[in-house]
Amino acid sequence: MIRPVARQDLPGLLKLLRWMDESPKRGVLAPEARDLEGLAEELEDGLVLLQDGEVIGYVGLYPFWDGAALEGPLAYQEEDLPALLRAAEDRAKELRVEQLYAFPREENRTLRRALEAAGFDLLHTTYFFVKNPEGLEYPAPEGVVIRRGFPGPRVYRELYRESEEGWALRLKWTDEELWEHFQDPHIHLLVAYRGDEPVGLAEVELEDKEASVAYIGVVPEARGQGIGRALLAETAQLALQKGASLLRVRAHDHEKGALELYRALGFSLEEAVATYAKELRARR
């Protein structure tokens, strides 16, 4: 039986999540809490698969990008995954969701098979690397300076459009949303200028002792000149100034230059996550 998650299901769900944590081959986007109270606060729109009153599977749903993202599906047995996926799709259609995303770890072949059998398409694989921010000291090339601060919606959109090749989400944000985002004290924007012309940017999110590079990019005509490396070095200096001891970066599988750069600079691979998507026919 599959039904909405209830308070009495939390101990079984917690057990299922801890089972997932035991192996990267089971890894998938899932609730972060590992205690009953935290789990109760975090869950939004979730479904559990029950057998003899015990939780043996879970799938969640929450707004994401232009649709909704799945937490899971997660199940002890591979044969239970298709039923959880069907239940999630039905729930998504009730909510008029038109695009559904899933994020298994690259090693999770079991779930990836189930997603592909259910009609999900692989969009890309994202590789996450980590390193102590110390030792990354690379000056900007001659004629280029890096400044901290949001340059305003118009300049940001133009620079983002030129330097980003696949992720267009930020272009849909209003001026107010952009201003609000970059006023967050935990978010910092670095912009590289050649003269008065912006040619690259890096966005850094700081939390506790970690700094994550949410995005880094250089316009096509300025690539191969060391600007990306200088931006990365500036993010490392920012991280150190803010007391971070870990710098996290990411790159998609098609970004060969970035992958090579991170490995050459001593970053270690932390995890790889596959992004799947399926377009739904939502009821109107």
C-alpha cells in the first residue's frame, strides 16, 4: 500500500534513510534530517510504501525549477521502485506539474534503471569536488580586475547569458528576485572586468565552515586566458577570509575544461549526481 506519510511512519522512514546512507550505490536526493523531530519538520509532500505496517519505500515531491523534484524513490527492493515512481507521477499530475526531476548518485544503477524504464531522460551528470581553500593563488591576467558585488540586474543577465551554456534558470528571475538573492549575507558575487567590460563571474555560497561555488563562468571570447582560474583563486581567498576550511566546486560532464582544471588544482571528487527529467501531461 502506498499512502501519504504520517507521523507514525517516521521511525520506519528514518531506518530506510540510514540504510541508504550505508552505501553510495543507494544514494539519491532525500531528506537531510536523521532524527524524528527534524524529519517531521522537513517532510512536505511525501508518500510511503508499506508492507505489514512497515515502511519499505518512500518518495517525496517538492517544487523545483520549472517543475518538481523527487526525493527518492527509495526502497529496500528494486521491484518496488516502479510503483513508487507511478505514485509520484500521479501526485505530480494532481498538482499540475509538467516536468519531473530525479537526482540519483552516479553509482546508483538500480534506481537509474528504474528511471529510464519509466521514461526519464538523462540530462547530465554533475561532479562535485572539494579542497581546502589554501594554496589557490593565481593573479588575474593583465588588464583584468576582479571586483566583489552585484553589478545590477541588466549587467548580470547579459554576463550570465553570455557565459552560461545550459542553465537558463536565472534569466527568468525578476529584478527584485535578483536584488534579494544577492543581498543575502551568505551569498557573494565576484565579477571579472577587462576595462569596463564584464567578462566572467563566480557566485559563492558560505555556510558554517564551507564555501560552495554555485556557478563560475567566462564569456566565450575571454576563455583560455586564465580568468576562470583567477576567479577560482578569488573565491578561495574569500572563503579563507570568512573562516571556511572547505571549498566545494561543481562541473557538468560536458564541461571538460572545468573538470580538468579542478583535478589539476588538487580538488578531490566528492560525489557525482545524475540529473534525470521527464515531461508529464498534467491535467488542466
